[in-house]
Amino acid sequence: SAKENQAPSTPWSSSIAGGSTLFMLSQIVGNAGFFIAVAILARGLDPSARGTVAFITVAGIIVARLAGFGIPQATIVFAAQREQVRPAVLSTALSFTLATATGLAAAVAVVLSIAGAPVSGIGSYELVLFCAGTVALALLEVVYSFFLGIARFGLRAGLITIVPWCYAVAVAADSLAGGISSRSALADWAAAHVVGSSVVVAIALSVGGRARPQLALLRESISFGIRAWAGNLSFFLNFRADQILMGFLAADAALGIYAVAVNGGEGILYLPAAIATAATPTIARTAPGLRTARTLGVLRGVLLVTIPSVIFGALVGAPLLPVVFGSSYDEAVTPFLILLPGAIGFAALVVFTNALIADSAPGASSAGAVVSLLVGLTLDVVLIPRFGAEGAAAAASAAFLAGGLASAVMYRIRSPFAWTELVPGRRDIDVVRATGGAMLRQVGVGAR
């Protein structure tokens, strides 16, 4: 077939398996801690209180990402390329992020205090916790980016697991000590991030070295990072903005139910994201004449993993949702099922977005994420007031499908291919098997 004739002679399994295995395992271990924490919270809180916790924590994640202004992306590149000034790269990024995250979090807290939070149970105490957790999140993102830049992948993978498991231990301790409230849950969340970020920053300074921040380096970092910020931020907001909107457009209980559906559905996205991330440098190193075939091969392989995961989620995950999170969240099953098809669009979105970055097209790489965000926000405003959690799930699923299609179109404009080349074939099944075997061998090597 044309697909097979265009494919590179070297399968992508051998070059991608190691990177995606490490990336995926760190996600699995870290998210296992987070999953345990949210499962305990769901069983200890009613949907309204769960909605309060979801609003504060998601707002903290969004504000932390906004406060970066592209500095984490610049940190990856500058730390990789400028070995002699790595200590200054790290200290400059940390100092700037500490200032911007503190200022932005405080501003948001003041606005919520004066105007009133859209969900119940948020007072001064909760807003102080919001500020602390937000600043810690922003610093963590800088450090993780720095470790990527200096190619300390194993160290980064280990450090990523610290905060989720601190959170899980704190929540479990509260539960055993006499019960959880939204206030204690937020205290656990903030404490886990503050303690975790303190440890991670200290390790980064020990590994990367200490130096004075440099104003010239900061200006250069902002100039570089801001160009990738819009697409990166849009991609991120696709995951979180709907929960903030639900705080304004729906009841607290609906937000709590939707948060549980999202927690259950995100696991399906880990492997596509891991493979797409690991594939980026491999695609970048591929000769231009073979790059398109390599990218399409990666996408077909990701689809062969994602589609069965969606089916498994519908058949097995949906019935287990109330078992894991408690009967109070029976209503989360429907939005969970509605979210599942979006995983297919997400797979296309991450593969083509990363492929466009690897092909030195950062502007085009933002198109899919921006389309996804705009579609999602528009449908959120239309659907959430009428359908609640189900409306938010439908908007999210449609947004990922639209973003995946848009990114595919952008890639096709730059590197033409036939739409039939997106359909997996027998050779792709063989490559996926080889990749799976290579990943299992990597796990075995890591275990030894």
C-alpha cells in the first residue's frame, strides 16, 4: 500500500519506547497518588463540597500556568543550549515565577474576596491556601522544565511523584483521623504542594547550581517563551477551563460530579500523551522526506492504543466509577461516557501538534489547541446552564475532536497526505506490538 511504501525503514518503536515508557510510568505513579487522594475526597465529601475543592484547585493550576508567561518553555531550551549559564537560567526563571505567581494569585484572591466566589465555602482561609498552592505549582513547573532541558529525565520522573503522594498521604491521614471537610482537603492540597515544591526546588538548585538572576536573560526568556505561550496555554486550558466555568454556570454539586468524571477519564489520555511527547525529538531527527510517514505511523499506532482504551473505559471503567468514588457519584457515569470519544481527537491533537513543533512550525502547532479551546468554551456557555455536567462533558469531547481535526488539517497543508493514510493497517499492529515489547523490556530494566 501507499502507506507501507512511504514508511521509514526503521520502526519508531525502538527510538520512542524508552522515552515514552519513562514519561508514562512517572505519570502513572504520580497520578496513582492523585487518584487515591481524589477517591478518598469523593467518599468523604458530598458533591457540593467536592465542587468547592475542585474550583480552588483547578483555579490554582490555571493561575500558575498563566503566571509562567512562557518562561518554562524558554527554560527547557536555554538550559539545554547554554550549559555555562545554567545556574543563571534556573535562578532567573525561579525568581521571575515567584514574583509573577505571587502577584497574580493575590490579585485573583482579592477579586474573589470582593466580588464573591461563584461556589460556596470559599472564604479568606481558602483563598490563602489557594495562593500558597498556586505559587508552589508555578515553581514546580519551572523546575520540571529545567530538568527536561538538562536531560535529567530519570530525576524528573522521580520528582514528579512527590507532590501527588504527599497529597494522598495527607488526605488519608485526615480521613483516618476523623473525617474530611472541604477546608481540610484544601489545606492538604496546599501543604503537599508547598512541601513538595520546597524539596524539588532545593534539589534543582543543588543539581543545577546557584547564581544571581540576570535581567538580560529574563528579557530574552520572555521574548522566546511568549511566542509559544498562547498555544501551550490553550492546550492546557482545554483540560481545566470548563471546571472554572461550571463554578459560574452550574450548581456546586454539578461541578463535583463533573470533576469525578474528569478524574476517571484522564487516565485514558496518559499513553497518547507519553508517546507523542517521546516522538517529538525522533520526528525532528527524521530526514524531511520521511518525516510525514514517520508522523502518520506514530498517529496510527497511538490510535491503535487509544480506541481500545475508549472501549475498555466504556465497558469496564463506567460501571466501576461509583464503586471507586462512592454512590453519591452515580451521576458521574454519563458525563464520563460522553468524555470518552474525545480521547480520539486528543490523540490526533497531541501527535500533530508535537509533529509541527518538531517540523519547526510553532505557529501552526498552536492552531489545533486554539480551535479546541474556542469550540470548548463556546459549547460550555451554551450547554452547561441547561445540561450541567453532561453539557460540560459534551463540550469537552467535541472540543478535542475539533482540535484534532484542525491540527490534522494544519499538518496536511504543510505536508500533504491522503486521509486514508490515517487508517491503521496490519503493519501498524506489528509496530505497536514491537513498541509494547520494548516498553516492557524498559520496565524490566528499570525494575532491576
